[in-house]
Amino acid sequence: IRYRRRGPDDKTSRVAHHSVLEVTWTIIPSIVFLGLYVWGTYDFVNLRSVPQNAMEVNVAGKQWNWTFTYPADLRADAEKPTVLKSSNILYLEAGRPTKLVMESSDVLHSFFVPAFRVKEDVVPGMYTYISFTPLIGESFEGKDEARYAIYCTEYCGLDHSGMIGEAVVMTPNRFREQMASLEEAAGDIGPERGQEIFQSNCIACHTVDGSDKVGPTFAGLFGRTVELTDGESIVADENYIRQSILDPTSQVVAGFPPAMPVQDLDDAQIQSVIMYIKTLE
């Protein structure tokens, strides 16, 4: 098949460039994007900058709870080596800049407080941080504290949806009272203290009403014979409960997954938990 030109109109005419138009659509978008870049960089630097007087709180994420450790200078008695800690409840002083230094002891988590518009991944093997200045919202005017939800927004295992905490923003006087309460409770031993620890550390996976969740119920546990996944049986006494807290995967109850993380509890706290479990029927 042969092709041939049929006439002069078959040839496309030469298209000339338009210098003014080309310069215009190059310079104007460049100025716009440069402005957005400068604006975004300014906000990013402000977001990541931490004021020198910020209160630094250490946050430990683990399946499936948050542990908050407060600065030692908040202790009323500087001579005592008391560690101020709370589980799943973050206490904050209204108007005081705060820096959260976060780490994970197991898997990837993500710390998110929607009301504060802050979110940061909590990564094993490294520290991440966020900073903000908490305020008591208008809806809480006239009150000495305001409560806001904390979520984990990174899937972290069986009870990911239960990894929920609270950020409690308090007036300065109320905050100092709360720190004094944490300091006093750190040395307490008793079933009441054990119940508080259960509510903050254990309730996501265990119950006290006889029903099972991710883990077995604590109701009637003490003194009962427990069947383990390896086929052996053991009496749930003080040693069993202590071992289950310090090394959860060493004695896993039959029918339940080895999902419990190691609990960061001292001897007084473990003793209080044991005393509380003894009261459950």
C-alpha cells in the first residue's frame, strides 16, 4: 500500500511557543508552592519544638495498656526514691507545656488524643516524642479537671480495641494533689490498692465476674486448681500469681492464648494484687 501527500493542507502548521504564557505559568505556581513550603516548615518547626520549661512524662506502650512515669521533682518528699506512675490515665497540668517521651516494649503502637489533635507512633527500640500545652476546654469551665480519650491507632494484637486511656487535664492545685496521691499510693499495700492496679493494668483482658475475655477470670481464682496448656495442673496460690505477673508465658492456662505481656509491678504492687484476688469469690 502506498501513501502519498494529497495536498498542502495535510501538513500541520508550525506551533509557535508563547513566552509570556510559559513564564507566567512557571513563576506563579512556583511562588505559590514556595509560600506553602515556608508556611508548612514554620508550623512543623513550631510543632516539634519543645519549650525549655516543659514537663517531661515518659510513656510506655505495651499490649494493651499505657504506663505514664512523671518527673521526680513532682515528689513532695525528695528524699524517698518513689516513682510516680499511673496506668492508662495521663495526668496533666493545665497551661503547662508537656513533652511525652514514648517507647514500646513489644509491638508498634500509636498514641492518639483526638481532642488535642496530636498523634505519634510508639516504636520498639527507639524513642519518639510529642509536645503540647494542655488546656481545660470551654465545656469544662468551672471544673477543676477535664477528661479526654486516648486511643491506640495502630493494630497491636488481640485486644487492640481495648487499649484505651484517659488524659486528665487539671488545675495546678488539683494536679499537685494528684501527684501527692500517687506518691502516697506508691507505698500502699492492701486489697484496695490491688483493685486500683487491676482497674488500670488488668481489666482489658480479665474480669472479676466469672466471664472470660482474652484471659481467664479472676473470680474464685485463688486456691483453685488450674489446668495449663502443657497438660499439667497447678494450684493458683501466691507463687503462681506472682509468676504469672512476672513471666506470663511460663504458665499459660489451657484454652487461652499466651498474649499477656510482662507487667511492670514492684513487690508491693504484686502483693496488693494477690490480696485483692483473694477477696474475689
